[in-house]
Amino acid sequence: MSLYMDAESLFFFAFFGLLTAAACIDMATMEIPDHIPAAILILSLLSWLTGHEPSFRTRMLGLFCVSVPMLILTYVVPGAFGGGDIKLMAACGAFLGWRRCLCAMLLAVLGGGLWAAWLLAGKKADRKDQFAFGPFLCLGAAVSLLWGEELLRWYLSFAGFSV
């Protein structure tokens, strides 16, 4: 048995660890501390500097493709997202790239929507209650890192797109 682990695996484990910390803290406090997105940004930079995919351009598009619409929506609908959620998705976009970041957000919205429906149906919450969305963002980012490209190809095949 070899104890050797390649750099990409180390980046993945560090990313999963940071996502786990963000999810647990958000569930407990309804806040994501700034040092977690900052650490993900540093991890993204290290990953890029060591030559791992995605490309710099893809990472920069990922930085903005979800976080900017989240920020705009929060200005239009106050309280739609917390600042920690927005910063987390910007950092995740820099690590994942724009395609996987979009996939992560799609999965998060789907998971969060199902959770909200379950809470409403069970009368455990009403329409004005809030819940931590960070855990759904983190789960979406983790799933997207592992299977994002495959999920996007499957999803877009229904619309007749080939990716």
C-alpha cells in the first residue's frame, strides 16, 4: 500500500474539508466565516499554479457566473442570500470553473427547494422562515466537483445540446 497522494487529490480533500466546515458552521450559526471562502480562493490559486484544470479563464468566469447574479438578486430581494453564501460561491467558482459552478448552483437550488417544500409540508416552517442555504451550496459544489461534467451532459442532452 502506497502512502503517496498526488497534488490533485490533496486539493480535492482540502476543498471537501473546507466545504464541510462551511456547511457545519452555517447550520449552527447561519453564517459562513470569511476565512473559508478566502481559503478556497488560495486553494484555487495553488491548484492553478500547479497546472491543474480548469484553466485560468474558466476559473475567472466561475468566480462571477453565480456570485454576481446572487448579489444582484439579493439587492432586488433583500435577504435572498447571505453575504457568506455569495462569497462561498465566488470562491467555489474559482476552484470549480464556470460549468461546474453552474451545476453546483443548480443542485443547491434543487436541494434547498426540496428541503423548503418538506419543511412547509410538514408545518415545521412557514413562508417567512429562513434556513441555512450554505450546506446545499456545499453539497452541490462537492457533487459538481466529482460528477459535474457528467451531470451537465446528461441534463443538456434533454434539450438537444451536445457538450
